[in-house]
Amino acid sequence: MSSADKNLSAFSKKYLPDINTKVFAIIVSEWNEAVTGAMFEGAYNTLRENGVRKENILRKDVPGSFELSLAAQWMAKREDVDAVICIGCVIQGETKHFDFICSAVAHGITNVSLKYDKPVIFGVLTPNNQQQALDRAGGKHGNKGDEAAITAIKMLGF
Ligand code: DLZ
């Protein structure tokens, strides 16, 4: 995380002064729940620390990362939702479908973002094993959920 990110609270106050009116949907994949749950916590806490109201953070769970795109579409088309954060974890060693799932989600999320003209954030880990995932979900490499929330805030303040 850069020093600019550490001052995000100042950033959001300056560039997104009405952040307390913004509504964020966070969609969480149930696969690898220890990882995605920790990423959700990171994203949720980062939004709260930056002034997002509790009632303006909507959590929705989906069975797996493959389902993130459709759920993102359902949330992005809602007029009351300003940004969508998709959280998932696809572990390479665990599925031969790895490439299909990752590529489908990346394309799906991109399409939803462009179609609804809203930030739809790709918070999907694609590690080689569970340890690498945990390292990025509150471990030695930080929490990619925090970063997904920061990205959503930055895009709304664009
Ligand atoms: C089926 C499957 C497998 C094998 N591995 C993962 C994974 O590592 N991470 C993940 O998020 N989802 C996985 N899934 C489930 C698919 O994303 C999807 O839910 C199913 O294929 C049903 O569409």
C-alpha cells in the first residue's frame, strides 16, 4: 500500500466528500470462505473507516466465484447502488477449471462495469495454494479486500 493510500481517509474527504451517501454492494464467494470472509472484513472495515454508513454496505453471498458476475449485474443495475465489490478466491491447485473460472469472472465483471457505467471491482485472488491466499487476506501481504474497497472509493472519486 502506498503512502497515498495510508492517507485515504484524507483522500476520501477531499475527493468524495459525500461518501456517507454512497452505497456499496459487496458480493462474497462462499468457496474458500476463510479467505473470502477475511477479505470481506477488510473491505467492510476500510469502507467504514472512510465514512461509509453501515446501512449503505450491502453484503450478498454467492456459491462460487463463477457466480460473481451475475450477482454483480443484479446489484449494479439497482439505482441505489453506487459501486460493487466482488470478492472471491480461486485456488489453482484445486481445480482444472481454474483458467475458465478466472477468465469468465474477469470478463463478466468488466462487462457489468461498462454496461452499468459503475465501478465493479475485481477482488478475486488467484493463488497457487491456500497459504498464498491467506497471506493476502490479512496475512503478510496485507488484505486484498482493503485494496478492493480503496479502489472502489477512488473510482467513485474519479
Ligand atoms: C467448482 C469450483 C472449484 C473446483 N473451485 C473453486 C474455487 O477454487 N474457487 C471458487 O470461487 N469457486 C470454485 N468452484 C465453484 C465455481 O466457482 C462455481 O460456483 C461452480 O462451478 C458452479 O457454477
